[in-house]
Amino acid sequence: MHRLLRTFTALAALAALGLPTGCSSDSGSGTTDTSAVRGPSTDATPPPRGAFWVDPDSPAARQVRQWQEQGREGDAQALKRISEQPMAVWPAGDDPAPDIDEATGGAAKAGRTAVLVAYNIPHRDCGQHSAGGAGSADSYRNWVDAFARAIGDAPALVVLEPDAIPHIVDGCTPAEYHADRYQLLSEAIQRLKQQPKVKVYLDAGNPGWISDAGKLTEPLQKAGVAQADGFSLNVSNFQSDGTTKAYGRTLAGTVGGKHFVMDTSRNGKGPLAGDRQDAWCNPPGRGLGTPPTDRTGDPLLDAVLWIKRPGDSDGPCRGGPAAGQWWPDYALGLARNARAA
């Protein structure tokens, strides 16, 4: 997609998610408004249990092993800052089940919870770097059904369709597709929530993209955020923790006090200064951000996650490979620039 594609120790059991947890990279800031924010959710869905799952065979983990074999021990040790942390899984292709089976199966063996991204909406990314998605509304419904069935009774946290709502708001997605997109997102939330241990967060972009959080309120409502567990912010982006949290609180106050999760995978140095058009795509000098955790100290922030997999390219810019492809040199830079724990 134009702004994304496909994590430090997970600190606590995901049971706390029951509390009550693209992309333009322009720098922006939200303003705090908690006047309409509710307390803890009373959703009867059992919270997922266990810490977030760490993939032992991620591209980062494989790169660590390769560099160790080549004698690049210093680089391998640095890259462990990525490989030893939980990251989201982005199921690929027409059948999401194999990737989900691997994630939920591995998580079950480890007593942990998988973080998954559903990213296959028709007309995805407005035909830009991560273009694609299901070929029709019915194909998407079938894909979401397969996604949900693959999760089964496993605990999972699902980030739903990064960029889909913000691309409506910024006008990138043509108007003739809006009604269908709202309907498909609403149906996807309902289908995923049929699984007993699934938490669903509908993506809402980042504060550097849609600077006025209020512009997202009606679109999120039309897409069924009331039936979701909340919304996600900063996926594949670089906005600071403070800016993102403030924005999340403001947005929550306009959608019934819904909770949110945020992506801190690459925001350790904040967004790249300068040209807003280029700051989102493989910006140099960035670093890993706050480690994933469900112990956030914020009653509205359910979890800090690494949703974008650090080291996966944003697209063929600044010498990078295609969007979503592993780029070891960029990953190493993120690791060496990691925010101090």
C-alpha cells in the first residue's frame, strides 16, 4: 500500500486487554479531550490470555541465524532487538488460513496470543505501492470468513484493514467505493467477533495523516466501530507515543469512548522532518520504538504493538525492495537506532 504492509519483551498477560489496544507520515499532533470518554469496557467477550506470540522463524530470526553463521555476531546481536519481540502476522494470498494456523498454533504452544492483520479490502491502497486486495465484495466476504474460521477458538488480536478508513477521508478511495467499503468493514467486524476470544481494532490511520481526528468519527461509525473493541493508530508510521496517545484520546471521545491500540514498531526517533510526500516511505535514521505490552498505564490504550514488521519495506523507494519484502540493512538500522528501553 502507499503507506504500509506487513517487537522488546511482551510484559504481561493479554488478559488486560479486557480492560475497560499507510500511512502518511506527516508530523501531526492530537489534542486531548476526555470529556466523553468512558471507563473500562464491559464487553462480555473473554479477553485473550497470555503474552503476545514471538515468531521463532520470522525473517528477522532467520537473518540473525544467517549472520551468526557468517560471523557477523555484532549485527546478529543487534537484530535480536527485532527477532526476539512479538510482531503482527499479515496473512497473505487468497487463503489466509496457513499463516493464521501457524501463528495461532505457535502461540498456543507458547501459551501466548497471536496478533493478526486483516489486509485484503477491495481497491486496497488506491492502487499504490500495496495495491491489491480481494477482487470483489463477495470474494472479500469469503476471505474474512476463512480468516475467522482459521482463528477458531484461539485468542487473537486482529487489526482490521489498515488505511481503509483514512483513504476514504483523504479522498484517495473513489466515492463510488465508499458505501461498499463501509458495509464490508462492518460485516468483517461482526464476523470476526463471532470467534469467542478475538479482539478487533478498526484502523484509523495516524495523526500526521488526518490531523483533525473529528473527520474520522462518522466514517468509523459507518464502518461499525461500535461493534469492534476499538481502533488502531500509527500502523506502519512514525508518530511519537505522546502525539499518538493524545490523538487516540481525542478520537475515542467522539466514538463512544472506544479503546485503541497503537503501533510503535518504528517510531523511536519520531517522523522524518521535511517533505511530507517522502517521509512515509523507508525514511532513513528511524529506530525501533516502545516494546509491545498490554500494561500501558492508560485506561484507553489497550496495547502497544509492533504491527508493521520492522525491516519490511514500505515500497521501492530509497533503494528498498517491494512493499512488504524483508530488507535486512534497513532492519539493522532500526535496531541500532532503537529507543532505549
